[in-house]
Amino acid sequence: MQRASPSLRTLIELYLSAFRAVHRRPDPAQLKTEAPCLANWTVATRGREIFLVGDVTGHPLLGDSWIQTSTLIFVSEDRQWARTLSRWYRLRSAFVPPLPDEYAGVSLRGYLVSVDDGIISLPMHMARKFMVRRPQEVADLAFSVGYDDLVPELTRLARAWPNMPNENLFQVPQAL
């Protein structure tokens, strides 16, 4: 049985709820007891959609398995937690793709790798570009379809959205 997709208004309200949660930040005690743990994770994309993939433990619906999360909303700067459209995740070790020998000594953060059929890993600096724009995109969408009651808060959250660190694609080790 295929689940019915939520109405556009319901989807925008889900985004609004997730944006509010990020703005408030997660409660550490609640994260520890309620948030599933994601290990061997990476940010991934299929088209314009970004999400996390990895090995989850303690997921309330999926149990312990390899998963693709709902849309990624935010990853903390220290990469210890993430918010998706539906829930918080505690993040453990990230998946680091193997690099060709010719790149020995150079750290290529976010090397693009196929992780499943039609899904590729996405460098964090690129994912952050999507994440930083998402609140304004949702506010613009709400405005364009006439959900005027949602626009002010979405716009306020978009303006207050957490700054993303400026990450370089290449990081060359410093000489000792």
C-alpha cells in the first residue's frame, strides 16, 4: 500500500515545525533518550533532494537498519546531531569514501561517491548551501500559494537561520 503524500500545506507546516526545532536547538537529554543514532552516515542527494543515509539504531519505525532519512534540514557544525523533516538524529562516525592514490596527502572533503542506485554522496559544504537556502525557499513557496498565515514566521526563521561555516573543498595538511 502506497502512503498518500501530504498536502502542500501539511508539507510546509512540517518544514515550519522542523525549522522551529532547529532554531530552539535540541535538548541534549531528549536527544540521548529519544533520537535514533546514525553511524557510517553521509549526506546524499537524488536530484534536489538532500538527506542522510547510514546505519541507524533505535529508530522508532525502522528499528536497526540501513536507511535514507527524510529531507535534511540541518547538521550541527560539530556534526554531532542532525535534524531532518521528521526527527532528530544523533550522529556518530561519518562514512569517509576511499580516495584514489593520486590524492594521498590531500583531504577531499565530500568526495562524490555512488552510495545506492541513483543516490550519490554530497560534500557537506554543498549540502550546507542547500540547507541555508531552504527556509527562504519554503517561505517563498508559502507566499506564492497564498498561505499568508505561515509566511511571517517562515520569513522570520529564514532571516534568523543559523549561519553556516565557510568550508573549503580542499584541505591540504600543514607541514610539521
